Amino acid sequence: MSHFKAPPKKSLGQHFLTDRSYIDKIVLAVNPQPGDRLVEIGPGQGAITLPLLRKHGELTAIEFDRDLITPLMESSEGVGRLTIIHKDVLAVDFTKLAAGEDKLRLVGNLPYNLSSPILFHAIEHAAVIRDMVFMLQKEVVDRMAAEPGSKVYGRLSVMLQAYCAVTPLFVVPPGAFRPPPKVDSAVVRLIPRDPDSIGVQAPQRFTEVVRAAFGQRRKTLRNALSSVCNVEQIEAAGLRPDARAEQVEVAGFIRLANLPPTE
Ligand code: SAM
């Protein structure tokens, strides 16, 4: 008998995964090993939580919907040790959660309306995250993994690829969920880079430069970046002032953001 009575909430992006074969593929992608610290974002009715718990014996889950907490705890009885943090994931300090011990492995079929904020929140804590296996709208995964020159290469691609290796894994059709979303989904793996190899010296400046560059993506760098740097700096970073942001590789943005500010 199911412990879950409340109908899915659209406002919380609740599309519950029901297709066993995709659940198995996600568990396989996570492939938990003894000692791993698994943290799931948005466990919902436990589609991924319970199989992971069965395999690993222990897991922390962050869920915002109060109606799901008790049924989820009940479902986990006798399966493994489940700790639920009843909170908005954007208010969870992963660095505190890691508490200076082993790095966290994040997993989640993310609420699609919050997927970008969750990704940006996670990269702020990249130093305490070993890897992430996330399901998102396929369109978002395409943008995350896009390369320069692609129509969908943008702020999300540059910000994520600067801090993580991004690997799309597989596509999941709407029919795998209840209720089905309107669009295809995809699972992606993100592995934070070694902090010493990232090369971003001033994260805030980097964020500012990338935001400006793609804020007006039709414009040349000279124009789009006029409020944050001048033509000499663009050239000093080895970039062409008449290029557009969508043609600039991640390393180019890093070089530009690392230049000393002008007066
Ligand atoms: N993991 C389940 C599955 O695969 O069936 C549910 C996935 S559902 C797409 C997204 C889940 O995230 C829901 O359980 C929803 O309540 C939860 N959620 C939505 N907003 C959240 C937030 N801000 N913080 C934490 N969880 C949230």
C-alpha cells in the first residue's frame, strides 16, 4: 500500500519518476560505493531514494514539501537510514552539511522551475561536492553542455563548464513520469574541477563578465562588455572585440575576468 496520498503539486515541479528502467539507469549512474555521502535533492515519493537506500543503506534527502516527509520516512522503514532535511534546497548550506568531512555526492530529479538556481547554488559549494547526477529538462542539459558556436551556448554553459566537467548521460521521455511533463528530460553528470585547475581568480568578477557578455548576445564583445571592461582589456585577453560572446570559449572568459581592473 502506498503511503503517499497528496496529489502531485505543479508549483513544486512534482513529476514523479515511475519507469523502473530509468530509475535503474540513474542508480547505475550514481553507482554508490561504501562510505559515499549521498545527498538527494527533492526525493518526492522516493522513486530514486528507496533504490539508492536499498543499495547504500544510508542517504540524506532535502525535500521542501511537508506532505511528503512522513510518508517518505514510513516508506524507508526497514530499507535503510534516511535523514530528511525539510527545507528549500536553496537555503541549504552544502559546505556546512559536508562539515569538513568527505565530499558530498548530489543526486536529484530536480524541480524544473528551479533547475538553474539549484545548479548555481551547487557550484558555489563545488569545493565540497564530489559529483552530481541530476535530471533536468533536456533543453537545459543541452545548454549546460553546449560548446562555443552552438546556438544554445550561453551563460549557463560557461558558468558550469568553468567549474565542472559536464557530461550528458541519457534522455528520458515524458512517459516515464507521473504526471508526464511536456518536454523531454535528460540525466547529466557534473564533476567539479580541482580548485587549483579552474583558473578563475575572482569569482564575482567572472560572474559579472559572463553575465554582461551574454546579456546582449547579439552584440559584439566591444558593445556588450562596455560597462565591465574596455577594448584594450578584451584584446589583452586574446579576444576579438568584434566577436560575439557565443564564439568565445570558456578559457577566454576566464582570461578576461582575471585581468586587473582598469581605473
Ligand atoms: N525524486 C522524485 C522522483 O524522481 O520521482 C521527485 C522529483 S520531482 C521532479 C521534484 C521534487 O523536488 C519534488 O519532490 C518537490 O517537492 C521537490 N522540491 C521542489 N522544490 C524544492 C525546493 N525548493 N527544495 C527542495 N525540494 C524541492
